[in-house]
Amino acid sequence: MDIISTRLKSLRLAYNLTQDQAAQALGFKDAGSYRKYESGKVLPGADKIRTIADFYKVTADYILGRTDTP
């Protein structure tokens, strides 16, 4: 797992959400894309990172691993 997938999973678990619930809350059409982000198979684009960061109330830099401060 890379830093992005690790951070996404830890944030989701901190919010007590399943992957399906997180995907729905983030407005994804299906949970498949979110699962791929968490597994590290696909990297989210800038717009998705911004959406995810806003939802979890962290910075995009935190998700990207550029800082350890959420």
C-alpha cells in the first residue's frame, strides 16, 4: 500500500465507515472507484483528493503524504 491508500483507509476507519458508505457520502457513482483508491490500484485525481480532504476535514497534503498534520 502506498501513503495515499493507507491514509484513505485510516480516515475511513476513523469515521467508522464501510467503503460503500464512504463512496456514497463522497458522491461516487459506485464504491468500485473508492475501493481502487484504497487498494492503491488507481490514484485519485486532484478533484477527488479535494473532495475527500473536505469530507474528512483534512488537507490534501495530508492525504498525499506531504505532511503528517491532518
